[in-house]
Amino acid sequence: MDRIGLFLQVRLNSSRLPAKALINLCGKPLIVRTMDQMKKVECDVRVLVTTKECEPYLKNLAKQCGFEIFCGDSQNVLKRFVDASKFFNVDTIIRATGDNPLLSPEIAIETLDLFSKTKADICHLSNVCYGSGVEVVKTESLVHALKKATTPYHFEHVTPYIYENRNKFNIVIHDPQNQAIARPDVKISVDTNEDLERVNYLLRKIIKNNDDFGIYSLIKNYDKLKLNKFKRILFITNNQYLNKCLNIAYKLEEDFNIYFSLKDKKEFQSNFNYLDYDKLENFVDTEGIFDRIIIFADNLAKKDLDLYKKFGFFITINDYGYGVKESQCTINTQKYNNFFNFVGIDIEDPKIIDLIKNFKGFSSICPYCSDYDTKILYRNENLNILYCKKCGLYYSTPFRDFTDIYVDKYFTEEYKEQYGKTYQEDRENIRNFGMRRLKNIQKYIKTGKLLDFGAGMGFFSELCQENGFDTTSIDISNYATDFIREKLKLKAITDDQKYFERTEEIFDVISSFFVIEHIKDFEKLIFLFYCHLSKNGVLALSTPNATGVSVKYNFNSYAKIHPKDHYRIFSPKFLKKVLKKIGFKKIRVVVTGHHPERIIKSKKLITNKIIFKIVNLYSKIFGLGDTFEIYAQKR
């Protein structure tokens, strides 16, 4: 008989909602709820399929739930599944994803039965609740897909190659036998903060109604709730600040279910819900985390903050105590002398309400190595900047999404404001930078197909075309790509990194200058670059330098002008490690952006040409430039 493995795919460093697998959903981590659902499905082995970075946080949870754990390739998820199937010697895989805490065992069992009866290569039920279903697939079909797959999309999502090659596989897709569960309008997966809030609310209601977590119970409760107002917010304060908190709460009650808890008072007169302070922890353990917590305090103690961290994503107001450096966000309506608070906002200012409504809670887990030993270095009204002590990555956690940054005026008004001329007027200077970069590329390869990703108005592509390369430019700005096509008469595509997921085109060179710091899932982007390079193809990147003089020695000044759409700051050492991990060789770093005037503190010494040259040499020897370029060749 076939040996069946239930493989649950999970990782912690998701770019949209990091560490969501560990978030408390009504007393249990999200991934534990997912595993609990799948325990009801009969199989020979149950496995959490993850990566090495995530293993320390998942291993014990897996063991408690009777699951094995397998660590595989960090980017090629298809290979991860094939390797796991070989390791556990399974012929059939029930494939599920760990961000679905309400996976349906009924749907999984029905899918497995259909798979067996139809002798399918792959099988799933259509029109079921989004986040409730599974796929059942033959191991040999995944092995075949891994051998034949040609685009990164096939590797990232495991089964697309099979669905795109219907003539080669027996693909079975049916509606569920009972049409009552044919409800694709019901979304119960957890991809974003709002998804988490919705599912947390649904779970609470199911538990309160003493219902089970089966698919019929789930749909019944979902329809009953209507989910018009599902978010919860908790105010923790004392009697001194109660009225100020109430004023904020009244402005939020249309969007949130409001709860209060007072440290120094047991009686509470208001229409809002009240929770005894000493019972908060038990409340969260049984009913799950809050979607927002507002802590109004003037000297928060460490023990209090450590407790509140268990309750959900939180904002502190007017704190000058321990929470200043450790809270996720601190609003200050008084001018304390501390850069961790953004100041000058009146308690009645609409900015406070806007921030609370749109606040994106975050985990401090490192988005690369998944380590929790991180430190908040800086914050303003837009973001926090953190540092991972384990891998050395600097990264930001924005409080909201920003969609108005890279628009047409970037090339005109904004560029001119920063550099004194428009992007087009700066053409020759950009080409001069480009010529130096091109010479570094030509040390690896003299000519061929070149793709410039994040090309701006295409001046580097223009230069490379003039020097024997066949160029393609990609940029998300229509303004930029229209200029490249119409004025420079070169090939240009308006797109982002999704372009790389489906195309099979191969390039000899991929360049991407000052782009990678804008990408949250930067490792995936580098993996996509790797997939689209020819053998011995060359990757050329540039980015701000985490070990440059501004970040290393003048961080607070640097942070004040840190662009809100820069999500990562890399050191050359860190980026070299990532490139080697993905498979690049012959890696060469060129540190650029040397500014001796940022090292010399004395105005008098700055004007001394000899001192200036010595310091400039010192900066070059020790790699203290504020930017760097990195060149690498595909194995």
C-alpha cells in the first residue's frame, strides 16, 4: 500500500505578517491550531516542512502535536517537499499550509478519498472556504515537476507546474459532495493583520458557543457573525489618564470593540467593556490576543511591558520609562528629550486616531534569520528601525503601508529637491556612475543580454546598449518606462519582481542599483535573479552600507533621514553570505560613497587638503563609504 505523508508547510519570516505561526489564537499558537485540525486525518507520518532558521521555534511545538519536522531549501519550496518525501519515504503527500488555522479535516479526508478513487496524480476540492482545503499529490509527480520546472513560480508554489501541464498528469478537481460547504466567499486563511483579527474573532465565537471546529460549524458561525465589527482594542491605563483614553476610544468605537482595564481602579462607568487588571492574562489565554493595545502610562516598568507583549500589538502614549525603547510604537504628546518618541502631537490630533486605526502590528523577529534577539534602535511616526544581533541585519517595521512614494514627481520635483536637478538633467552624472559599474561587470563578461531591474529612466541601459549589450529595462513607473521606449528607443517593461516568477527568459547580466533595500523579501528577489541568469551570468547590485560611516558612527542622524520605503540596510559581509547561500561565486565588493567630511568633526580640519586625503584613504581602506556595490557570478 502507498505510504501517505501529511506535510504542513510553514515559515516564520513571512514579509506580510512575520512569525504569525506563533501568534496566540485563543490560547494556542496559530500553528498548533493548524496541527490540531490535521490530527484528525489518517496518514502514516505528519511533518512540519520548514527551514533551518525556523526550526528552533517550531521543533517543540511539532513534537507536542505528534509531528515530525523537516528543514529544507529556504527558497525552492518544491525541492523542499521532494526532499522531505524522500526522507520520510512517502508515495502520497497531503499538502497543507501552516497559515490556515481552520483547515478542514472533513475536506482533507474527502480529497484523499477522491484522489484514491480516481487514481489522480493531483487532486483538490474547488469552491471551498479559502484556507480550508488541501491538495493531495503523488510524490513521483512532484519529482517530475522538479526536473522539468523552468520558472521560479513553479519552485515557490510547489504544484503550478503540474496544473500548467494537464496533458502530462491526471488532474482531478471536483466540487465538494455537500454543496453546503461550497463557500469560496468565506476567507479563513491568515495572510495579513486583518485576516488575523477576523479569524481570531471567529474562533472566539465558536469557542463561546461550545461548537466544534468542523467545516459545518465554522460556516454556521461565520454567517451568523456577519463580521461587521470584528476588531478588539484594549486600553490599559490608570485613573489619572482615564478621560484622555475615553476621548480616544469614542473616536474608535465604530471600528473596534472597546475594552478597558485600569491598574488602580476596579470600578468603571462607561458603555465600554471592562476587564479586571489582574485577570487580563487569563482572559487573553482563553480568548486570544487583542488587535490593538493602547497603554497610557508615564513610566512603564519592564515587568509590565513583558506582560503586555503577550496581549497583542501595542502602542504606548506618553511613556518615558522602559517602554520607550521596547514598545512597538510610542506616541508622545509632551516633549521628552528622547529620540524614541515622536513628539509634538496633541492628544486630540487626528494623527493619533489615524495611526491607531491603520497600525500594522509586527513581530520583532528578524526577517532573515528568524531570531528574536533584536533591538529597536530608532523610531519616528512612520516606522521602527531594528537590528538583529545574530545576523547583523538592520530592518524597518513600518506602522502602515506606504503607496505614494515612487510616483512621477520622484523624477522631477523630488529628485531636484534632493540633488539640485531633475533626474533627466542629471543624465551625464548617472551615466558616469554607470560607466564605472559597467567596467566592473565587464571584468566578468564583455557582452550579452542585460536586464536592468529598477531601471529608472534607463540611462544605464542606454550606456550598456552603446557598449555592445542587448538591454531590457524594468521599472514600476510608467513615466520611466514610457521615456525609455519613446525617447531612448530601448526595450522597457513596466513591472515589479512578479515579472521574474513566470517568465522563462534568461539573461547574461542582471543589474539592480539601489533597489534591494526597497524589497522586504530580498532573499527571494536574489533567488529570482539567480534563476534568470545564464550559467556564469553576472549579478550587479548596489545599496546603502550598514558598515558605512553614517550608519556605523552617526546612526541617529542617519535614521532621521532614512527613507520610509527602505526596509533593509545591508552590510557587504551580510549580502555576501546571502549570495553564497543562493549559489553565487566570485563575489566582489566595491565600497562607494566616501565622505571624509562625515568622519572629520572639526570644521577647520575639513578644509585641510592633506588631512582630507588621508581620511578619504582611511575610509576606503576600512570600507566606510555610505554605499557599496556587489558583483557575483552564477555557478
